[in-house]
Amino acid sequence: MGDVEPVLSKVYERVREECLKPLNAFQKYIEHMLTKGLRVVCVTYEDWRNATRFIEKYGLLPADAIHVAIALRVGAGTIATFDDDFRVVKEINVAP
């Protein structure tokens, strides 16, 4: 049984390395987008409250509703997405 543990340890390490690859690639992408003007903002309690209203009013998924709430809070009048669910929201424009 003792011979299995080192093998499993190597397998787990390989799995961790593979899992980190897309995370590191995403991090590089976000860092690139930050140089192009992307702004990262925190979700506030008020955002959650407003998101609930958008869920109730438009039937949005929670993640979509949070995006709308934050966009409105920071003054972004348009969301760029191919997700048609946002098109029912009257408070925001959708591009393209």
C-alpha cells in the first residue's frame, strides 16, 4: 500500500498543474484587458439587492442580474454581450 501513495501524489500534482494552466491563461488575459481600459469593481450589498429586483422583474439569472446592477452603478449604459437574455432589460443597452 505504501507504494501507491507516491504515485498518487505525482498524479495529484500533475492534475493541479493542468488545472492551473487555464487559470493562468485567464489571468494573463485579464491583465492584458486592464491595460486596454478594463475596470474591475467589487460587488456591493446594494448590487445584490438591485440584482434581486432584476431577477424578479426580467427573470434574469443571478450572474446576469449582478452584471446589470453593477453596470448601472458605475454608469456603464451598455453591456457588450451575445447573450440575448440582456435584451429584455430596459435600463441598459446591449451591444452588438
